Amino acid sequence: ELIPVLESYHVNSDECNVEEFCKFVFNDIYELGNECLPINMVVIYTNLSDIKDIGIIEDYAYTLEHNHMVEIVVVVSR
């Protein structure tokens, strides 16, 4: 269930693949512009269990932090 006071996205795996989702998150944050960056924190929760898919998400999380777009990215998986 999404938290109504926070900007949240819910994506089913049949809507897009992991890379498409990560690119969406990256582009959504990038489009905020430099005056809004860096964002304090982004939490990505996934119920995916495939280690390769989780690795892709972790790579994008690192990219967001490395590019100073987000201070902290937390990736939570089951």
C-alpha cells in the first residue's frame, strides 16, 4: 500500500522490466533539475528475488548517489 503523503510509484513486473523501471526513476529525478537536487533519500522496495534484477537496481542506486542526484538510496528486497 502506498503512503499518501510521499511521492510513490507502484509498478508490476508485467508493466515493464527492471531496466525500464530504473531508467524511469533516473529520468524522473533528473527532470527535477539542479535546483531540487540532491534529493535526501529514495527507497526502492522490490519483491523480486532474482539476484541479477536486484543487481541492476543496486547499480542504478549507485549511479543516483554517484551523480549526486540522491544523498541516500535504500534498496530493500525480500
